Amino acid sequence: MFITFEGIEGCGKTTQTKRLGKRLQDQGIRHLITREPGGSVIGASIRQILLDSRNIDLVPLAELFLYAADRAQHIDETIRPALDQGDWVICDRFIDATVAYQGTARRQDIAFIKLLNKKAINGILPEITFLCDCPVETGLARAMKRNKELAQEDQDRFEQEALDFHRKVRQGYLDLAKEYSNRFVIIDATLTENEMEQEIFKTLEPLLP
């Protein structure tokens, strides 16, 4: 089972990824928690480039190619081997993030992005994608607070984008949820962490072995 979590900055997807991992552990289900960018050894270096707020001259096309490179390595090194041995894989961001951020918000060619994604994932698609959705003001306030607490001020390149950028990202995600309604499940990210966890697990419970 391959599950992805998506959403704007500060929507709570990373927290819910970890909480789901704990739930699966309690159920005795072997699983892997990973993320994009940075879900492989090489990807960790790519992540530093992509998120570093000092990289203000990184052009949108270069940014897009870095995400594609990270994803291709991630699939080959991390995701495919885990799935092949029967583990559940839970990924914090995946292909939909690239469409929403680099496509809708950065205005890169979405058809081209989907082609890059198709090449990078080599046939591996998530069965379920949880979209943690909340107003951008709510998400950004949480993200800024988190970065300050974790002393990650140099890893907030996307949080520093204008409010309109984040509104476009959110709309991009909602459009994807409508386009791929067969795999998207929208979770109200204004709920408490416990309430979000309950909603997510309610969806997955029938699929447990």
C-alpha cells in the first residue's frame, strides 16, 4: 500500500504522516515513512538546495528539474524496494506537490510536469492521497512558528513566498483532488491533530490486512 500526504505549508501533513506510522506500528504492519524532497541519500542534498531561502536565484525550470531528479532517485532507492518487499509506504509529498507548486503556482507547463512525473515514478502511483486542506493564513502561521522553534530559518524558501503564491498552491491541490477524486481524500486541517488522525485512520481501517 502506497499512501501520500499533500497540502500547503503548515497544513499538518508531516504530523499526520508520523501519526499514521505509529498507528500502523501498533497494528503490527511493516511500513516505511519517507518524504519529498529528500527521501534518499542523494535526495537529502537536493532538499538542501530546494529549501534554502538563500537560493533566491533558483529559476522555476531548474527547480522543477531538481524535484524530478529527487523523485527518480527516491523511487529507485527507497520506495520501490519497500513496496517490493510488501511494506506500506507513507510519503510526505509526492507528484501532486510538483503540479501544485511548480505548475499552478510557478506557472510551469503542467503537461510537461506530468510527463516528467510519469518518467520519474516509472509506474508507481499512490493508492490514496490525503490532502490536508486549510486556509493559507492558518498554514503559514503554523509553518513560521515551527521553523522558528526548530531554528530552521534558512530552510523556509517557500514560506517566504507571497500570500498569492500559497493561494495558487492551495487551489492547485483542490483542482487535483477533483481531477483524481478516485484516490484523493480531503481532510479538514483546521481540526485538531487527534481529529485529523481519526478521520485518516477511518479511511484506511477497511484496508488493513
